[in-house]
Amino acid sequence: MKINISRVEVPPTAEQISSAEAALGTKFTVEYLDFLLKFNGAVPDANVFRISDQNSAGVNAFLPIEKVPYEASLMDKDVAADFFPIAYAEGGNYVCMPLSSSKNSGVYFLDHEIPGLESLTKLAASLNDFLDLLRPIDRNEVKLKPGQVKKAWIDPSFLK
């Protein structure tokens, strides 16, 4: 992983893992279990990953194991039948992995504004590959075209 982690919750207990697996009707992969032992509920520094040539996002926080079943219950039912969330992505979206019973594999971006399985974009073949895609935000990479910004407002209290 190329980004720093600023906060990590305690590793999950075997009971917490079993409870989440039972709620989701799955068995977590060894890769995900290893990840949870190191990064359960981790909050990474500002980061970015590419979704497509025109789109990118960042991970705001990795879900602690006890929140995974609840967050999965908020997902579109068609998606939740085969996937579970592992992280909060920017804009109210999720980063997801397939349930072990699913025919899918890898790590996916879930756009909450698109219904059904069309909301998923595959990001990486594995969780470790996805973690390698995360990189610190480089503010110098943001390029605005002339005329792109029409108007800006700054809260006067922010200037103080």
C-alpha cells in the first residue's frame, strides 16, 4: 500500500468475524481476513484510485467488520446478493468484494446512483492489487481548463 493509515481499530475477534459471515451468508477469503487483522476500520490519508479514464475516487475509510452487514443491507438488493462493502468511497459510494459464493472475483467500485449490477466497476483482480492502486492525492495533478470555473465563493469565516 502506497498510502499512510492514520487510524486503525482493534483487530476483529473470531466471534465478530463469524457473526458477519453468518449475516452475509458467506465465508471471507484468507486475503480479506488478513486485511482485517491489520486494517480493521482503518482511516487512510487522502488518497485516490482510478475508476475509469474519466473518473477517480478515494477511500474515506475501510469498514470495521461489525459495520459490514449493516452497510450491505443498505446496498441495492441485486448487488447485495453477490457483493459486500469493504470501504466507504467518496460521494457516498462503496468499494466492494464478491461474496465467496459468487462467480465474480476481485474488488469493485459501487456507484450508488446507478441501480443494479450496472453500478459496479471492476477495479482490481484482488484486494492486495486494489491496495496497490491507492495512491496519495497529488494536488498538482488537478488541471482545470480555461473557463472551466465560472464562479467561486469562500465562506468569510474560513478566511479568518
